[in-house]
Amino acid sequence: MSNKWMRLAAVLCLTTLMSTPALALKSQYKLSMVVGPNTAWGMGAQRFADLVKERTDGRINIKVYYSGALFAGHQTNEFTLLRQGVADFSLASTINWSPQVKELNLFSLPFFFSQPGSLDAVVHGKTGEQIFARLEQLGVQPLAWGENGYRQLTNSQRAIVKPDDLHDLKIRVVGSKLFIDTFQALGANPTAMPYSEALTALQQGVVDGQENPVAGVIVPYKLWQYGQNQLTVWNYVVDPLIYAVNGREWRAFPDDIKQAIRRSAEDAAQYQKALARVGLDDGAALAWLKEHDEVPDVTDPYAVLEENGVTITRLSDDQLAAFKAKVAPVVDQWTDTIGAKLVDTARTDQQQAR
């Protein structure tokens, strides 16, 4: 081809590219949520939607779909639906995505994050970077880390102070094999079911107990009204959340909108984490909310439980050691599934933060 024709072809190609319209923005985007709006989790999702609308001058409008409305209550399908574009955005628990993203099972290793501050060290360290990179490879753009808190155990039968106390108790767990393996190792009878079915199962006695964060789920859903009058504080699993967007949608956004969305996620995550930690830390969360003039009607969740007749059992280090010994084989087995290198990186992040 002569230089003349090559120049003409280049001009035609450039003209075509310049005349191709950008992908139109949607009039409304869908954000997927597992729980309801009256939780720190739900409030964090709405805060994100509000900030995005404000910072994009109304160009990006996000509607929050609470209580599993976009995935018919089957929460472990959420990651797939986000990848497919059924949902555009999500504020999701790593637990619910772990069946499709094996690396996220890291956060469900029993007693791996039992020390205060260990989660922050990992998600803001090299481990968090590697996990976010993996999500990008799978077609989901992560934006920021939120938190649902430590998961504690409730039941309607008896106080749990040693593994034998769990013998044959029917415990509702999320549909993750790691949770089933953990509770089987402890001698319980785990039953996997969506949270949309859990309240009815508790009320009817189909299951004896469940495990969830106190401020994130147990208090907002008033589980004492469903017979859950025993609570064991054992910090056995922590529950980080991820603000994320479908990868194709993300790539289609102009740079200024991307910047606004990412900044909104980071700011909403700070607010959401503070809500989740009120009454559960040394007062730093409430101080942050007051400093930013964001003081919702929050109280110590453990005080709320006691006021409603819930017996709270706090395990000592010696008591916890017996539970840790029972689940040690589960940790070893799932370390291989998750990836030993990633688990080692998480341990290093924790050690460097001490």
C-alpha cells in the first residue's frame, strides 16, 4: 500500500473513532445488598449512593436494592450476578462471594483475625492489594473496604463455654463449605440457608442458633424476639465488606465520574465502618462520627442485648484455646484451598502492624 493510501486509511480510522459516541449513562444503576436499610451495612450503602449522586451532579443515580431483592435471597449468587451486570454495584460481604472467589475464604478462617486491628492490617496491606487485583481479573472493580464486624454466636438452648456445649446444636450458617466444616469440627449440626429464610427457621425452631455480627445483624434484627437468648462472644470470624462495581460499567465511565465514585466509596466506607464499630471499640468510632457531625441514634449493642434479656458469655483466652484446637485441621485444609502464599502474606501484614 502506498504512503498516500496509508495516510488516507489512518485519517478514515481516526474520523470513525472520533465520531463514535461514548456509551450513554444509565438513568439508574442498581446496587445489591443482603440486609436491610436499618443496619450499619445498609446505611453505608445508602451513604455511597447519596455521595455519588451529589458528586456527579446527578449524572449517576444509584438505587439500593435491600434484603437480597436482586438475587432472590440467594446471597452466594451475588458475585456472579454482579459480574453479569444484573447488579451494577454492590456492597457485599466477602463471605457471600467466597464460593466464586476462593481467596476471600481467607477472612472466614476461624480465629485467624481474632486480634483487634488485624483486619485493618490485612485489607490495607499487601494482602488487600492482591485480593483487589484478583477481583479485577474476574471482572469486578473493587472500590473500598467496609466492615460488618466480628461474628458472634447466638442460640436458644444454653450458654456455650466449651466445644462440647455445641454438640448437636442446629446452627444456621451461610452457604459456604468453610462454615460447614468449622461447625462440624466443633461438634455442631450446621445448616446452610439464605438469611432471608433464617428468621423463620429460628422462630419455628428449625434451627437452634446462628452466627452474625452483633451491631450489624443481631441487634438490628432483634434476634432475641426469635428465641436467641444466649450470646457467646468469641470473635471467631470477621466480616469485611467490599464496595464494588461491574467491570464493564466501570470501564465505560468517564474519568471524572470514576474519580467521584471511588472517592464516594472511600468516604462512605469510613462512615460505614464507624457505625459498625460503635460500642465495640475504645470509643474511636463514636469520636469519628461526632467529629464529622454524623451521630446517628446509636447505643452500645451489648447493652441493648442485656436490656432485652440476652445472657452474654465472654470466652477467656483459655476457653478460646479449646475451640481453636478443634478447628486447627480446618484452618490447615482451607489454607491449601485459599493459597498458602496469600495466607502467609496475611500473617506478615498482621505481624508488621503490631
